[in-house]
Amino acid sequence: MNDLLEIYEVKASDTLSKIGSGIGMTGDEVRDFHNANCEQHGMMYFNSLIGIEKIILPKNHKSAVQIKKENTDSVPAKILSPEFYAETYEVVESYESDFENKLEINYTLDIQLTKIEENQVKSFAASVHCYNFQKNGEKPDDKMSELSIACAQSIAPIQFYISSEGKVSGISHFENLLKTFEEKRKDLEDFYIGEVSKKYMDKFAEGLSNKEYFEKQLSSTLLYQVLFPRMTWFHKYDVWKDEFYLVKNSFPLNCVFKAEFIHLDEEQIQTGIKGEIEDNISLQELLKGRKFEEEPDEPLVGVVELKYTTEKNTKQLLSAEAGIALLHEGEIYRKQKIKLSKI
């Protein structure tokens, strides 16, 4: 008999239901469990307890209700709290496609959550700052990469409005971003000279003039979708539908998700979420960011996988991982991965 099974000696007053009630199983589950394991342990198959002296039972069996309670007690609450985030995370993003070399980007992310209460509605302001960028293990040394980082740093940190359920609802003080950039642009222009640099800074400033465009640009990235999960995801036991961006600056896709919960040890639990796109769209539609009138001949296959590791006692986010894969005509067109790890 292995560590997962035990022999139970049947008493005269026992019924299958009575035995099952003591370990969180129904009578039918007790019978079926015994019958599934009896042959390999040299015991008799049965339909009733008449004449049966011993049966096989699982050790440490937990009912579905018990398992759900353990999970619920271990994962973060449905309402976001400032304690959910650590102060700093190390981030690694990677990109692979059939037409480009693999690219890996590393950086550090600081986040601070502040509670806001207005008209008895609770929400949060999240200050996010990304820095210490590396590309394929080295500090970017080409001018355009440096300029791109410098422009982003000039308006950092970005302040997000976050609902109590964890959803990004907007950018805080958006109107100040362009003003901040213009104040620092002169210093950038002293270092990044030339027509190409000027056009890039003009384009960056233009983006800061369009609130809808800027918010979509950020919210459609894999980073911010992973960094700001819906807190209800940690409490899903049935299949559900949600929107998710699989390509930055495109449109969100309806995805079907399912969650599972893994107790890594006494201190950590991992919430794993897997999803597939439900929309009938083509790769070209997604890349162009607009839907066509005609139905696609070859619908796109897209999958999303998320893994959140949280601390059971403090409910703090220890790490978050995500992967997106786009498949076209049976072949992987693009893969993107990201991992955030508490420092």
C-alpha cells in the first residue's frame, strides 16, 4: 500500500455514505475509488458492503468544498490592496518570431500603490517606473534605443488609476505629461541631434497629445496586462470570458480562460490561467489593428498563459509570468514571454 492509500476495516454499522461522510466523499465515490484500486492490491471488487471486511480509501482526501476553501484562504482577496505589490521587480521580456531574431529585454520596475477614496468609491493610484534597461544582456548603445528610453524616462513615473478590482481605468494627470516632456526636451535635443531624432521626439510628443492613443498604447502591452490582473481571476473556478490584447496597439480579443491553483509549498500558491481566443479573425486583421468585413479563410489561433505566484500569508505578488503565442496556418508566427520577479 502506498502513501496515498490506506486500508479501512468495515464495521457492522457502516454504510458507504457513512464512511464517505467522514472523509469528504460520497458513497459512490468511496465505492468507485476502491474498485479503481482494488485489483492491483489483491482485493475484491464490490457494489455493496455486504460481506466486505476491508476497503481501500485515499489518505488525506479533501472534498471539492475543502479544496476551494483552502485556495480562497491562500490567494489574494477579490479587492485590491496596496500590500499586493512589492516595491521592486526584475522584469525579463522576450520576443520570438519566424522572421526576426530572438530579442530579450531586461529592466527593473518600481511600483507604489496609493489608496484613493472619492464619493465613497475606493480606487488606487499606481506609480510605475521602469529603468536599467538591457537588450540581449547589454546596455543599449544605438542612438534610437537610447533616445526611446530617454523620452520614456523624461515622463517617468507613469501614474495609473486602478479600480478596486485591479483594472486600469486611466492615466493620472495625463495633461501634465506633455508639459513635462516639453520642459525636458531641450536637454534631449542638445544630445540627440539630427532630423531622425527630431522626428522621433515630434512623434513622441504627438502621442502625449492624444489621451486615448496613449492609454491604449500602454494598456495593450503585455507588461501592464500582467502587472494589473483582475483580482477576480484568483477566485475563478469555472470557465470565463475576458478581453486580452495579444498584439500591442491592436484591438482586444475575446478569450476563454480557465484557472487552476497549485500549492507550491506551505508559503506559496500559484494561480495558473490558460486562455484561447474565441474571435474568428485573421492574422492580418490583428496586425493591422482593424477587422475586415469578410470572414477569414484561415482563422488565427492564439493562446495566452499566465502564472501568478503569491505569498499565502501576506497575499503579496512574488512573481508573475505570461506567454502569448500566435499560430498561423499551423505554424508559430510569434511568441512573447514576460516574467516579473520580486527583488
